[in-house]
Amino acid sequence: MSDNNFSDYIDWMGVNDPELEPHDGERKMVEPGEYDFEITEVKQDQSRAGKPTLIVTASVLSGAAKGRTIRNWYSLVGDNEFARRRIKALIQATGVPVDGRGAFSAQAFVGCKFHGKVIEDTFTARNQQGVEEERTWSKITCEAPIG
């Protein structure tokens, strides 16, 4: 416990470790390749265009990237065949149940494991100053059951 009287004292991180280097600002993306994942969080939100979106956070289960997380965005627009096919791939890969109407629980994905391929994708977006710039991000494709 602390010698201080802080009510929000955090004493479990060991930041006084002389071997611990401060963060250098580099973002460590999951390198392209095939991995097994476990879904740790699912959130429904809206895309920048205002469309319903499912944001899935998954953790890499093994290899050099073990423990790293990656987020995948799945469109929930029901009349978009590509979006429907992507979400169906995730459902089949994880075994999340679907009822007779084709409905499923987003939270049922949490804790599910699946296999997928990480690829890098580039897109053009405007930065905070309104200037277009090319950005790279990693995403999971080819979702399938493990094994």
C-alpha cells in the first residue's frame, strides 16, 4: 500500500522500474498474417456517415502478437449485401446463434474465438485541419472457425 494519502492511488503498475522505457509514441499494429482471436468487446455505434455499425475488439491469442488487440468495424445496414455477408462470416466463425428471423445478440460475440487474416488497408481521410491524407489501418478478413 501507499505511504501517500491519495484516494485514487495506483500502486500496481510499477512505473518506478528503472528498466521501463517511456512510450515513444509508436503505435504497434497487428502485423499482416493469420491469427486466432478472442472477442473482448462489442459495441454498437454509428459510422461517420451515420450508419449503424458494430465495433468488435479482438485479442490475438498466440504468436509474436499475442495480447495485442485489433478493432474491426462491421456495417449493420440491412439492405447492403456486402455488409450482410461480412457479419454472416463473423457469425459462422464464432457460432453465435441466430433466430428464425435472422436476428442475433451483439453481446453474444464477447468471449467467442475465431480465426482470421489481418490485412493492411489504406484510405484517404481529412485530418483535423481539413487536409486530405492517406492513412493505413489493419483489419481482420476471412473470418472462420478455429481449427
